[in-house]
Amino acid sequence: MCSSDLALGGLYLVAFVPAYREIRTFAVERIRQASAVKDRFEPLGELESDPFANSLGVHRGPATRVQLRFDASVAGVVKDRLWHPSQQFKDRADGSTVMTLHVSDDYALRNWILGFGSHVRVLSPSSLIGWAAGELEAASEQYDGVASGAPLDPSVQPALPFSWFGHPTA
């Protein structure tokens, strides 16, 4: 069973992968090699009409209730666009707005949240609050010890917070 969808400017292939016994999503531009085979398969069923219905991007997963508070400086911009069919807003007296979504907690959602920087606060779920706090703290640490307005030395690569190919970073 397979399907394709155009999303975020890319073409995606949704296909059942027997080795994993599940449906996977593939970005067509990242496929480096393909070959025709004579093997046939019996479709396991039909994909839903929108395989990415729960995502702000091209991901699959269960929907969860997400609440975000946008400050007054971006509230109008956020409310003017349809980000997801499930979105609902509750305006606050200070000009901010609380958005409620029923979407999957995936890369697309998290990347979208980070794009609003200090103008958004995650209110729920708690797992997303913890992730956002940790992500912003890690980003802030990249600027520790930098004088306000001082340019960063582009020739110096800060130590990465993870190991690469099993080798710990210095």
C-alpha cells in the first residue's frame, strides 16, 4: 500500500515497509536509488485520505491536546492563519491569545513552536513544556559568556552536547 502527498514544498511517499511491519513516510528528494522488481503485494488496506491529518507537517502520530499562549505582539498574526483545522483561540485581556490544537507532538510542531521564540509559551502537555524549557536552555547556553552585542568568533566551534558516532565530545 502506498500513497504520495505534496507538503511543505516536497513530495512524500507513504508506504508499508515489510521489514518494519509498519507504514513509513519518505521524502522523495532523499531517495538515492530505486529499482523495479517483479514482486507483487496484496494491499493491506487503504490509507486515510490525509495521512498527515494530525501533524503541522508531514508526520504521522496520535493527536494530543496542545495549548500555547502567544503574546500580544504575535497574537494577531497567529490568529490570521489556519495552522491546523483543530485550532481554537481564547483571547486574553492583555492582548495575548491561547491557542488549543489537537495535533501530534512531532518535529513539525516543535520546530513551529521554536520559530516564535520568546513570543510563545507552552501551557500543555507537560512533556512538551519540559522539552521547550530544555531546548531553550540549551540554546541559551550557546551564548554564555558573550558580552552583549559582541560578535561571536565564527572560527570557534562550541562543544556539541552529544556524542558523534560513539565518541564523546570534548
